[in-house]
Amino acid sequence: MTIRAVVFDFGGVLFDWNPQHLYRQLITDDQERLHFLDTVCTQAWNTEQDAGRSLADGTRHLIAQYPHHERLIQAYYDRWHDMLRGSLPEGVAILEALHHADMPLFGLTNWSAETFPYARAHYPFLQHFRDIVVSGELKLIKPDPAIYHASLAQVRAHLPDIQPEQVVFIDDVAGNIDAAVALGWQGIHHVSAERTAARLRELGVAF
């Protein structure tokens, strides 16, 4: 078995994205801020936008539920860039090394179609990817098997005879890795760049 393509998740692997980066500026009390992000602007709500709902519709829907939090809810996407602190250098270093080793690279990310263009415009390392599946563009979301099938089809557009077991997927969410492995892919649960690099080498990837 030879690994012929590496597929990267983005948030938590290559990008430091976290609503806390913004809301620390807006809600100074730690418990109040955590309560707001756990009960109002939740990850589950944000995932609806990653799955294809428009930012405007998602914002309107939440303000209708929590009108007394309108200012804080509106800030979520108005100031979305403040949540994206930047890249994660150690993860990007793995990407760069694989690129220089001529490993075919692909992306598979849960990300809103409306905010992803900002990343494309501001992070040149994304040019290393031959193709990227963005959940918001397909209106599919990890860990739905359909998005993995779409990703493999994208890989096969470049490597027509590749088999699932020749693809390795790197993601910081264990459930997303489990879904890939269930479809026959190799999977690496990204906990640290050091462990991910070691696991790639165990799979025979030279970089």
C-alpha cells in the first residue's frame, strides 16, 4: 500500500480559527463569554452556515431567537476575520514539506462558501492544493459520507486509478477521521504536528 495523495482539513490543522479570539474583545467575563458561545452563537449554529445556509439567513434566524443579543450575534460574521488569527505554522510546515516532495495535496474543509474566499486571497500556501472541497459550496458537511465521496472524485480527476486506501486524510476532529476510515481511507487524527508527521512516515510517506 502506497499513499498517493494527502487530504487536509483546514481549521485546527492549518488555520487558527476560534470565535474566542473575537469574543474576548466583546465579552470580558470568561463565564459570560463561554455561556454565550455555548448557548447562542454555538458551533452547531455556525455549522449550518458551513453546510450552505447564507450568513445573512443564519444571522437573522438567531437574532429572532435572541433579540437581546443582536449586537453580539451580528458581530459574528461582521467581524469574522477577527476569529481567524492566522495559520498554524507547524501544520503548514508539513504541508510545505509534502508539496516540495511532490505529493499530490487536496483540501476537505467545513467552511462557509462566503468566508472561504478571504482565506484563498490571504494565505498563499492554499495554492499548493490541486483542489479543495469546501462544504459550503457543495452544501454537504463532514462527517456526511457524501462529502468524502465528492473529495475522492476530485482526487480521481487528477489521479484516475487511485484507491481509497491510497489516500490519507488529516483532521483534528476524531469523528471526521472515523468517517473517512469507514470508507476505506487512511486517517490521521491531528493532535500535534509532531505526531501527524510521525504517522505519515509510518504510512511510508517520505518528506
